[in-house]
Amino acid sequence: MRIEDYYTESPQWHQLVGEIHALLERVRISEEQHSDVLRLRKMNRILSVHSSTAIEGNRLTLSEVSDVINDRPVWGPPKDILEVRNAWAAYDMLPELDPWSVQSLLDAHRRLTDGLIDESGAFRSVAVAVVRGDGFVLHRGAPAADVPGLVAELLQAAQVSEVHPLILSSVVHFMLEHIHPFRDGNGRIGRLWQTLILAQWNPEFAWMPVETMVHHNQPSYYRVLQESHSGDVVGCAPFITFMLGAIRDALQQYVVLATETTEDDADVGVNVGVNVGVREQILQHLSVDPTLSARELATLIGKTPRTVERHLEALRSSGKLRRVGSDKTGHWELLTDQTGGEA
């Protein structure tokens, strides 16, 4: 089996790969100019952990995930808190993992699911299926007896493949979802493994919030997964196209975050250009998730909560934004079309 057997190449990929290469150079330059790269990278890792666990139904907010990772007390479901701690530990072990090793895959799964499922760090012993809310079976995983061989074959084919790592990592991500080798945690391990393959190709990817872009486009993520599963022969081109777009968007977000002027709580005199950039980012994030708090927005755009609160108030005063409901349970509503950017 060859990696190329899992898809038919799309001409669109060449443009996306070119854009990603150009953005990687911008990321490198942005990091060289940033005053606190370690903080920037940690912030993006927190975004990745929050998004990857949220995709699977974790109910902790971004600020709560940040508190868990920073060892601050959090009132939330113990299972959700443990999922976040496990995911953080799994991403921390990326430098120790071999993307072509079945044992590394099992070790990472054990770290992701420790204390959460019975077969942690082991291939499943039962049949599994992905079932829609109405009971319709969307996809059945491979027979349990076939899983070890299929996973070994996939990783071996990937190791010797000359396919571009951006495409290769997307194929491995998809095929891990397709085989469904574990009782639970298949989505998380698939996304982690794509990050691992990309990080070995270019270390910058260890800190890219690709999962955040997937989370923001979750319906499309599930749609392309389903499209790529359909039929008797696997054809994961729709999934590859989606992931290349998500990777490009994640790099763009990272560059924006890295090039933002650093502010502290006392920084009231920011210039107009920086104000506009911050407000555009706030509106962009709220258009995706109107329930975000000032603290969550601050983590997303690399500002302090006080700074974000100041910009939120300015947006409210200018008639661009309003609060619906209480501060704790309400949401934000955008009052004008923001596609042209903040004036």
C-alpha cells in the first residue's frame, strides 16, 4: 500500500502548499521580532488543547482550560479537567514521539486517555461505529482484529513515502480516523499525530493552533470526514483540502498574534493603528463564537483582559457590538456587517 493510493490529487493543493511555505517564513520572522516567544508559543498550545478537546465535547471554556494548565483552581466536570491535563501532557511529549512507531502511537494514546477509558494505550478489542444523533451509522471502524496490522501498514507506508509532509500528515490524520483504532480518543490522536508529523518536518508546527481552525470550522470538518469515508474505496481528497486550508489559516493567525504590539494593564495610550487591529480581531473571534468572554478573547489575541474590556466598551459605544443577556450567561451580538473591517 502507498500513501498515494488513499487520494486523487487536486490542483488546488499546489496553491495552498505554496501559501503555507510563504507563511512559514513570515512565522519565522515574526518570532525573531517577538519580545516573548515562549509566552506566545504557550498561548497557542493552550488554544490547541482547548480546541482539540472541545471538538470532542469538552465543556471547559478557554479561560478554564488556561487555568487548568496553569494549576489554578477550576470548578468543572472532573472528566473534562482530566481530559485537558492529559492533552497538555500529550502535546508536551511531542519531542519524545516517533511518528512512524506503533508503540509511540500507543504511548501517546495512553497519555491522552489515562484515567478516562478502560483500554487506554491499547488498540480496541470491540467493534465501533460513528453514529449520528438519529441513530444513523455514518462510519464503521475496521474490525478490531485487523486494527494492529492496518495501523502498522499505514505508518510504514507513511515513513517511506515521498509525498509532501503537508499532504502526508493529512492522510495519516484521516486514516487514523478511518481505521478508528481506539475505543475512544481517535479524533484527538489523529489531530495530535498530524501535528507531530508536521513538527518533525518544520519545528514551528509544534506551536501552531491548527486545531483552533478545525474547531472554528467544525461542521465542515465532520462533513469532509464523511465525504472522504463514502464509497467502497477510500478517497480522502476533500479532507486533505480542508486541512491544508486549516493549516494556512492557523499560520495566518499565528503571524497576526506574533506581530501584535505587546500591552500591559497600564497601557492605555495605544495608537490608533493598534486599536483598529485589536478590534478587528475581537469582532472576528466573536463572529465565530459570540459567547467568548473578555478573558477568553484576551488569550486568543494576546492581550490582557483589561485591554480587551476597554476595546469591547469602545465597540459598544460606537454601535458595533452589544451584549445580550447577563455578563455570565449572555452573548455578544454584532450590529453591523464587519466584512469591510473596522473603521
